[in-house]
Amino acid sequence: MQNNNIIKGQGAQRNVINRFDRFTFEPEDDEFETIKTTFTEIFPKTIVNKVKSEDLPMEYSMNPYQGCEHGCSYCFARPTHEYWGYSAGIDFERKIMVKKNAPELLEKLFRKKGHSPAPILLSGNTDCYQSAERQFEITRKLLQVCLDYRHPVNVLTKNALVLRDLDILKPMAEQNLVSVSLSIPTINEELRRKMEPRTSSSKNKLKAVEILSENGIPTHVMVAPIIPGLNSDEPLNILKVISDAGANSFGYTLVRLNDTVEPVFIKWIEAAFPDKAQRVLNLIRSMRGGKLGDKRLFDRHIGEGNIAEMIHNTFKIGKKKYFEGKEFPKLSTEGFTGAKEQQLRLF
């Protein structure tokens, strides 16, 4: 494989060294394009995680899958795969762990005495509607549990597969129990195929925003991440089309390449955009104090320098122009009783 030829259908071009391993297996060049996705069933003891970062808006998250097939080279979740003994590179996209007992764990939590309901983000780490969901339907089962117990949940995905579950999402929305966030970092389909090669097309994601909105489901769009020199010229165009499609609100993030995300991204951009690679990397460094990553609470979301300021100002203009007067509703916890039945628990 030549350095300027990207492997189609995936972001990582290599496995990168696991920070916790002394030895790492690296396939030969001609093996990289023949690696198949494998699924491993795992049975964790819990499914809902308490979010401890002070600069994140969610209080709880749950992830039915570990690893993600979507192939976004910049994904912040890649280093979490290393805790399982895998690489943050190709392994993250091709070795997927499936939490088969997630629905039972969630119901057990909801029935636990003293559980205090608060919106749960589905997913906070890897995509709950990645391709594996077509086969395993764990996300659908989790949503059904949330509907049964009238527990609020925020869904975040890059995949229009979320529309499959309209029959659950619509009655949840009628009780103010659900919102859906679609990640749309670009509406340039050629760029989308390289940035996030195994996600839904930009057209299908915009159609999903429209259909969700038409069905009364509060819809948010994450324009994320913004990568200077790649999609940093798109925010105003994206905000216009998502507003026209019915989105209630939007958010955005600036790209940051922490830990083993950095070598994955560097190899990807050198393969996908050899002529732009060094310029893009230097622009990212200009936002991150000369580095490619940033772990400082609150500061990591803001960045620094002229490029970061320009991006922030562009979104401010877009918000005023396309989202003025639009509001995103707060989900309700009032219907939760700890039982499928509506009546309150006595004990």
C-alpha cells in the first residue's frame, strides 16, 4: 500500500501501539484491506456510567458497543479500546464488543430502590447506531426499556438507522422523554466519505433530521468536529440546511487529537489528503498551543488563537441568523416511578 492511497471504508490506516502493551502485532501491508469486522459478546456488571468531567453537559451515559465501525480517524473514544488489550487503530473499527446484557442491566437499575432519574446520553462514547446495531438491536431494546419505565434519554448518533426506531421514539417524545442528536460535520459528500467512511451519507442524515422533526422528536445537530482546512468553511451552510430541516438547536467542537488518536489521524490525513496534510496539522496546532491535543478542562472545548476565534465567531453569526427564537426542550423525569406501572411505589 502506497502512503498516498487511503484504505477505503476505514479511517485508521494502521494499528498503533497500545500504551499498555509491551508488544504489538502489526499485520503486513497487504493484510490491512482484508481485515474483517468481528464481534465479541461481553457481559458487564453495569451499563450506565456517571460522567465525571465537569465541562461536559451530560450526567450519565451508556454505550451498548465498545469500538465503532464508522471509521472516524479523529474519534476521541479510540484510546478506550486499549484498556481491552486492543489497538486504537484498526482494532477499534474491526474488533467490536457487544454488551448483550445491557437491556437487563438498565431495567435492573431502574427498579433499584432510590434510583434518581436524570437524562442518560445514549451513547457518550461509541455510536449506538453503528452497523452492528442492525444485527444485535441492543439500542432498540434499551430505548424500549426507557419507554416502559418513562425514563428520559438523549440519543447521539451519526447514523440514519435511528429512523428504524420511530415507533419507540415517537411515543417517548409525546411524553417528553427523548431527544435525538445527529452528528453532521460536513455536507460535502466527497469529504464525508473520507472523514467518516462508514456512516450514513450527509443527505440521509439531513433527511433523518427532517423526519424526526416532523414526528415531534426534538432534534439537535452536532457539527463536530471542526477541522481547520477541511470543513472549517462549512458551518454557515450546515446551520442553514439543518435549520431548514427542522433542527431545534446545534452544538460544535474543535478537533483535538489526544493520546493515540494523534498517530491514527496523522496517518489518515497523510493518506486521504497528502497535499493538505501538513497545513491542516499546523492549523490544529495553532488552536492547541503548538500541540495536536488538549486535555485541560473547559479550555479543551475553546481552543486558542485566531483560527479558533474565527470558528467561534462564525457559529455565533449562524446561531443569530438561523436559530434565533428556537429552543431545545428539557426532558421530563416526572413519569418515572421505578416500575413499568404508572402508580408510585410505596416502598
